[in-house]
Amino acid sequence: MPTPAALPSGSPSPLLLCDKLITLAQQADRAGYPITAHHLALLVETMFEEQPRRATCHAAGRARPASG
């Protein structure tokens, strides 16, 4: 296991994480674990789902639903 000093600083990008999850899903599928592969692929999908957007009304200091 790498020592803490050898670990990269900061968090990895979402694209890097997705690439790793896809690689793991492919390996799981080849190894005969299709359900695990499917779950890993679903994790990738959830990383790119759009989050509901909320506009903030700075004058009132309250959040309001975004129009559109």
C-alpha cells in the first residue's frame, strides 16, 4: 500500500473515475460476473445524471426554483 506521501493530492476527476469503473465492469463481465458489471455500469450513469438546478435570489437570500 502506498504511503500517504506517495498518494496524489486532490481528488481525481469524474472522467478518470468513470474510466476506471468502466474498466472494472469490462473485467467483471469477462470474469463471468455480469450482474456486478451491470452495477458498475449503473454507477457510471449516475455520475453523469443532471442534478436539479436551483437559482439563488441573492437580494432576498432565499433559493427559488429555476425557470426553464
